Amino acid sequence: MIPLNGAKLTSPCQDFSKRQLVFKVTTAKKQDHYFQATHLEEREAWIKDIKRAITCLQGGRKFARKSTRKSIRLPDTVNLSEIYVLMRDPDSGIKEMRLEKEKKMYNHCFPGSTVVDWLMAQEKARNRPEGLMLATGLLNEGFLQPAGELSKSGAEGGTESVLLDQPDAFYYFADSGFFCEGYSSDEDVLIKEEFRGSIIKQGCLLKQGHRRKNWKVRKFILRDDPAYLHYFDPTKNDEDPLGSIHLRGCIVTAVEYVPDAKRYDVDGNLFEIITSDEVHYYLQAAAPDERKDWIKAIQTVSKTGK
């Protein structure tokens, strides 16, 4: 059992450079507990619930999800678990698909409108409003999960989660193999997806570590579509990177100093990358022109690569 009263949540966790889906819970007694999700959406769902639980404990409130049956007035005869089993039937259930939206590929998912269509076809609902009510119940109870910004806005927009009866609102089964943008329970798939892009630039830079704040020379390879900056130990012929930086939507700027570094540790040609998850990386080039080239290249792929 992990006591959450007074605990601190860290996500994403940088303690493991190769594990992008790890988050950390630090208890009030400074004990660290690490967890790894199977994909990005699962990590976000856990983070949301744990944050809410910590907030409730700090305010002296009891943590509990609202009763779906009470809030949307589901009849006592409705068995959501039974409906979910039927949905997962390989022959007559909902077919999982590979769908693309806004330059992202969603695997093992389906539109919200398909859920309502299926409920009506299986005579679980007489009309679309009834089907939407049942589908929302499945979402609130965790049988279905939102995939993508649109479906997440329905799940998180109000006091109660709502499933969207729309063809462009995507969802997936809680126990499926869903992954998006290369995030997968299979780390080989994750690495393969990251390395799919063309090499734009490569070379050695000094990089500041996240934990000890020391500086080490790393070989960097910049790729486009998807936009990633991988770094390696230049003294080893290891094909696996020490870590990677997802550059989509990042900010990269030249800086004159690093807040956590001693002045004599580094001197000049510094630049900073701030990812869309607000993770800060500090790097140092060997010369001003090299720093300028790296910044320009990273800025380009952050806007064009996915």
C-alpha cells in the first residue's frame, strides 16, 4: 500500500532516460515509487486520478468516483460488464481500427458514433439518446477510454464524462493494445517508430544530466517525421539510444547560462530545449555557428515533423 496523503506526483519522470511512460509517486516520507504505463493515454488517466486523490486527501475529502448509474439514471437491469464482454466479441462485437487524424495514427480504436450504432444494432438501446447514455456509462466506468483531444474534451470537459457521438471522436477498449504516435506496450515498436524519420543532422554536444546536473559529451542524431532528437554514448557502438527528446511543438532558444549549473562548469554556446511536456534540456555546442545551426535545425523539425 502506498500512502498518498502528502505525496508528490512527478510526470513525466526523467529518472529513466529510456522509459518515456514512467511516472513517480514520492510519499511524505520521501519514498519513491515508480510506475510505467503501457501507452501515453493510460499514463494520463492514472495521473488524473492520482492527482485528484491527493487533492481530496489534502482537503480532508473522501476520494470516490461519482456513481455513473445514479448520475445518468441507468436502470438496475443494465449490466455494463456484460455489454462490454459482448462489445469485445471478435465476430459480433465492435471492430478495432487504425484511424488517422491531425497527422496522428490511432491503433486499435473506433469512433464514438460506432459505439452508439452497435448498441442500437444489438438492441441494447432503442434510439441514439439511449445509446449515448449507455456509451457514456461505459466510459465513466472505465470500460472505454478516450483517444485524442476531441474525445478527451468530452471526458474531461464537465462535471460528468460524456462520450461523443461523432465519427471523429476516437475511443478504445481499456484492455486493448491501443497505441498512438509510436507509444506502445512493446518498447521495440516505440523505438522503431522514433527511428523511422530521416536524419537531418548529427554531431556531438555537451548535455546536462537531469539528476546529478553534471555535463557529458553525447552524440546526437536529429530526425524528422517523427521529430526526435536521440542521444548516445559516443564511446560505445550501441545502437540503442541513452534517451530521446520528442521535439514536436518544442521551444528551442540560445541561453547565456544554466540555472542549476556552476559558472565554471560550462561557458558559452549554450541552448535550451523545452518540450511540449515542459521538460527542460540544456546543451552546449563547440562554437557559436554550430549552436546556431542546431537551433535552426531543431526549430524546423519541431514545426514540420509530427
